[in-house]
Amino acid sequence: MIDYGHLGRSAVATPAKLAQAILQLANAVEPPVRFPLGTDTLKRIAEKNAFVEQETAKWRTLAGYTDY
């Protein structure tokens, strides 16, 4: 395993698992446009999505007001 702690975060990558994931993506019939690597990335995406959902709910009425 490679420790990237010196980069200011405690991410750990396993090169063999990363290679397997890339091969699966390369062979996928419909690969994703974006692919988050690692549980830390999944957590940050979930947090961002929750923020966007809350902000959207807060301003939904005003946003809808602009429709014809």
C-alpha cells in the first residue's frame, strides 16, 4: 500500500485494487463519466450532494417563479 499522509490527508491506495477497478471501467459497456476512487471520495460526494439538495429545497420556490 502507498501512504499519501504527507499530502495532508490520510488516504491509502492499493495499486492492485486500483488497477482492477480501471480494467473493469475500461471493459464496461457504459462506463461512468466520473468515477470516485475510495471511500473518502464517496463521503465527500455524499456531503456535497446533501448540501446541494438542502440549498435547492431552500430556494425552490424562487427558482420556479422564473418559469413562464
